Amino acid sequence: MALNATMRGVVYDGNPFHVSVVDLPRPNIINHSDAVVRITTSAICGSDLHMYHGVQGGTPPWGMGHEAIGYISEIGNAVSSLAVGDYVVIPDNVGSGHLEMAPERLQSYGGGSGLDGLQAEYARVPFADDSLIPVPLTHNSTNSSIERDYLTVSDIFATGWSAVDYSGFEPGDTVAVFGAGPVGLLAAYSALLRGASRVYSVDHVPMRLERAASIGAIPINFNESDPVQQILEHEPLGVTRALDCVGMEAVNAQGDIQEDIVLQNMVGVAAQNGGLGQIGVYMAQSSSAGAPLGDTIAQNITFPVTEFFGKHLRYEAGVVDPKILAPHLVELIAAGRAHPSFISTASIRLDEAPRYYERFDRHEEIKVYIHFP
């Protein structure tokens, strides 16, 4: 690669509701265990909006994005399981490169904390053997449609699947999924793939609810009336599992942020001995250069512990590591049993990203993919 080579990428500079496409240094191999990936498809994620809204992030400026698929263009001499030209998914959280004797905090792309963003033409991936997810594609067999499917393994398919796991799901269960953005739709899809008897999809955006209905979920519009009561009309004893796929920027029927509303609704709709799975991001922080509006989000919320205790509910939450689920999800897609890109509403060029951040933020898109020539 030529010295001082550049690439184009999306950057957030600390000013809320503004991203730019700029020239950036093209990454090189730094450590022998690195790989450089030429990205062919990236995407805009709901988690990116926390940075875009100015309520979460590290030190600006930083490259945005944490979902990508592409092929290896360079490889370090210590990488043994991959080769130049291999098609791979870059997960949002990379491997640590060593045996973890105790759980460690995951290192993520696109948040201003060290790793560059993936809404760019190239990315350096540390500990490539442990981090990258191989997929059964070649230069001759790939196409934009199948790349959109596999890209979801980097974050949102794995995250939606994990929400179902966190709840203690078993085949035949009834499930309420709060949020019908990309992760919520894929959580509903995962529950249906795994044998849920009925899945309720709760949101207030008509396009999202229509997409939920298209996969067999029962749409619940919380702008029309209390979503808990709507679901209880169908399930008088409550649902077996309830999932939070919204997080800290949840809004109520008046359109105001109410950080605890989904948690309140999950406990309210859950049946006796049921389970709650929460993967919507709750990572509120104090205001800073990278999150100038951080203080607008409460760092602590009200928990209905009496009802939770009385119902004997289980609750699991946390950041998902896609690498754990990746082999199974890749197999489902390769076998034609899963088509997670049904969430797509736009495929764009990189230079269109700022405009589509605005559209995505206004709920005019469900999922935006960025394709690179």
C-alpha cells in the first residue's frame, strides 16, 4: 500500500446531529496479529444514534459505525487461520487476543474509545484470528443482497438472538418485543425462528409495525393505547418472555424520553415465572466533549421491584459478543433458513450517509446499508 494513502469515512466531531464524510488515513498492519479488511458493505445502526444525539461517546472526533463485511486486503504474518481475499464479517466487539481468566470489558468499533469506525472503506482488525468471522463468500459468489444478510451477524442479528436467550426462552413461549427497529425486528424474527407461539412487536412507527407484521408478529402501537393492556387482551395471564430492544432513549406516547418506560412495561406484561431480556443500550454518561448532552439521560431509573419479585421473574441484560453466536447464525444464513436483511429499507453510497443519518433519526428508514464499489 502507498505511504500516506487515504480513504473516505463517516466522522462525528462532537456536534450533535451532525456527521461528515471526510478523508482519513488508510489503516496499515501495526501488529503481526492484525488484518486489514476492504469493507464492501457497512450500515447505520440504532446504537450509532446515541453518539449522533450527543448522549454517548468518547473523545471526538471519531469514525462512526460498528457493522461491516468485506474481504481481507492485508494480513499480519502471525495470522494463521485467514488469508488475503477471504470474506469476513467484522463484529462490533473484537477479540482480546489472550486467554481471559476473568471476563473483560469488550472493545468496540465506532464509539471514540480507540478503534476506528466501520463506515469507511477499510478497517484494521486486531487479533484477526480471534476477531473476524469467516463467511462462505468469494469475489465470484458475493452480491449486495447476501452481504446484507451476513452483515447482520456483526451486531444486530446476534443481539436480537441474545435478547431471546437472555429471557430464558423455550419453544412455544409467548414473547413481547419492545421496539421494532432493526434489533427489535430481528429479536422478533429470532423468536419466531426458534418456535415462539406468538410474538408481539411494540412500537409507534407504522412502517416498523408493518414490517413486523410481514414476518408474522402481532403489531402493537403504543401511541393508540397502553401496550401492556393491548397485549393482555390477547394474553390474560401475560406473556412468558418480554424483551427490551429500545434502551435509554425510549419514548412514551407523548413522544418524550422516559428511560424506565420499557422496563416498567416488561414487568407489567410478563407472566408469573416469566423472563425478561434487555439488550437496548443503557450506558448513560455525564456530559463530556464526546457526549455534550449526556446529562439529559438519567443514569439511574425506577425499577418495579415489588411486582418483579412477586411474579418471580428472571432478568438478564448486557452487551452482546457476536463472535459467540456467529457460527450458528452464519450457518442459518448459508443454509437459507434465515434472511435477516428483510429489515432493509435503503442501500446508499458513502457520500449519502449524512442525509441518511437524518432520515434514520426521523424514523423514515428501518435499516440503512452502505455499499462500497
